[in-house]
Amino acid sequence: MGHESRATMIPPSTICHLCGSEHLVTVQEMADTSGRPTAIQLCTRCGVLRPVVSSYVAQNDPVLEQATYHAEVWSDFGPETAEQLRKDVQGIVDSFRRILGEPSDSPVFEIGCGRGGLLAALKGSGYRVRGCEPSEELVAKARKGFDFSKEELTCCGADEFLNRVQAEGSLGHVFIWHVIEHVVDPLGLMRRIASIQKPDSYVILQGPCLLPEHVFPEHYMFPTEPAIHALAKNCGYDIERIEYDYSLGFITFVYRRNHDVVPEAWVELPQSMSTSLAMIVERHAQQHREQRLMRDLAAARILGEDRYAAVDRQRLLLSERERTIFDLERLVANERIVSQDEAQRRVVAEEEIQTANRMRWELDTVVEAQRVLIQQHEARILHLEQLLEHAQTTSSRAERFFRRLVRSS
Ligand SMILES: [Zn+2]
């Protein structure tokens, strides 16, 4: 097997997954992705949020379980979809280019490469790359799809990978992209990285915000701003950047390796801060909802415009049709039958009138159907607008409340 066996089990629900504190409070109940009611716990020491469903005991090595789960999720990934994936994630590399600097001899690292899209985009942008992924299936697919060498993409877990990197040299910039929430010991991983990383190198992370669609048994925790700060402090990192993507419900955070190696020291969050953290949950949900409504509304408006345009086109066709019928009828009425030829022309004209009338009737039906659709559509737009207005009101209320609490803490 490419991964090492680990004795570590996922901590029970009485201990914080990130800092090991027993000070956990349930701040919310929500349905997980399969509709099961799930308690969301907040650690009042580090500020991380975790669904209690995540405290299930893994049947096997948790790393192996995660590897198997992701290999299943991406089972239809193959060389034919590889290029599209690389294109889709190119924007990630572009947005961090300033931080990464120009490509050099020093590789960019990735822990938990999955299908290898990000590693491929980095490589395609001229960077030397080194990554690890514990799933043998995904590594085989990524090597095939992107032509990675064994050195570029290693099949192993993070611990073994970091041991190898340390034996060979030092660690530079690291991507941990949608991985930290799947890791059994995130603090251990970050401290291990910090212990061998060159000063001023970056760790670039993205993870999910707490939203019902992100509550899987495979997500052990949800990063929050206080937790991101606490984790940085306990690993010797400075915070370079924290950004939200409200439309997808993701949080990106970038750490810069500090020169000092710090001993682990946790400070209990101020009471007001831990209260306000409950508001973060609400705030994320509201912002996400607002973004989604705005997207739906924009799509509905475009569709509405398309429907109006379709009706206009049909109306134009109708009026052309009517003109033809009028011309033909005049022709039939005015023409005297003086020759065989003209009689034939008249028969043809009458047939054409019939066809044109039928088409007019069909077009009328289409226009009527479109009219009904437009009515329904306008009602939907109105409904979306009302929902959006409501979401914006509650969202800005949550935002104001949160800011006030943060200021007073
Ligand atoms: Zn904690």
C-alpha cells in the first residue's frame, strides 16, 4: 500500500478535532447532505466548527477511508476529462501567481492532489511540482491524464511525503486545497509542515464554510476566521490573506512561514467572541443564500429575455403569414379563370392559403404557450426578488451584529 498505517482515530465528539479542547458547545442543528439531523459544535477555545456526524469511528485507517471515498466520487475521471479539469483550475494558479513568484528550481508542493488538476495547472504554468495523494486509483488516473513522473506525484499520505521531502531538502510553497477538512490531525500536519518549511514560504489553503451541502461524514471540521488565526499562531505562521467565496461557500486562507518556531499555546476565546461565532454560521448561510438567489435571478432574467425574443420572432412570422394569406386571397378573388394555366394557379393558391392558415393557427398556439410561460416566469422572478430582499435584510442584520460583537471583544 502506498500509505502508511496510522493508529490515530478521529477524535470522539467530546474533544475538539483541531485543538483537543473539551470546551464544545452545540450552536446549531442542521440536516447533513443525506438529510440526517446533525448537531454543529463550536470549540470555544480555537473557534473551529464541526458536525457531530464526523465523530464516527473509521472502520479502517481514516486516510484509506478518505482515499477510497474520493476515488469513488471521481470514478468517471479519465484522460478524456483531464484537460478540461486542468483548464477549470488554471484560475487558481493565476490568482496566486503573485504570491508564488516566477517559476524557479524550487518546486511548488501539494498535499492531497486528488485527480491532479491543480498540480497539472501549476506544471503547465512552468512551475516544478511535487505532490502526494494516498489513493492509488487516483494517482494512476492522474499520472495517465497529466503525464506526471513518479517524482512529481507520489502515492502516499502526507506524513510519508513530508519525511521524504525533508530527507531530500526543504519545503517551499504548499497548496492544501480542499484537504484540511479531511485530515485526522490538522494541527499535527500544519506543525509538521512548518517544521521543515523555508521561512517566508506560503501555505495556500481552501476549505468549505459550514453550509448544509458541505456537511458530509468525510468533513471533520469547518474552518472559521478565529480558528484560522489560532492555527496560524500555534504553528508559527503569519496570515497573508483570508477570503470568502460566498457563491460556492468556500474560505481561502494563506499563511506565510514566520521565522520563529513557536511552542503550542492555546488561549480560550473571549466569551463575546465565542457567542459571535454562532453568528458566523448564520452569516455564511445567509451570504451563500443571497449569492445563489442573485444567480437564479440573473438566469431567470436571461431566460425571460429569451422568451420575449422568441415571442417577438413568432409575432413577426405571424404577420408575414397573414400578409401572404391576404395576397393569396386577393389573387383568388381577382383572377378570372380564362385559361387552364390560371385555373391551376388558383388551385395552388388555395392550397397555400390552407397551409398558411394552419401554420398561423400553430403559431398562435405557440405564442399563447409562450405567454403562459412568461407569466409563470414573471411570477418566479417576483418571488426570487422577494426572497433576495429578505435574504439581504437578514444577511446585513447578521453582518452588523457580528461586527458589533467582534468590536466589543
Ligand atoms: Zn478547538
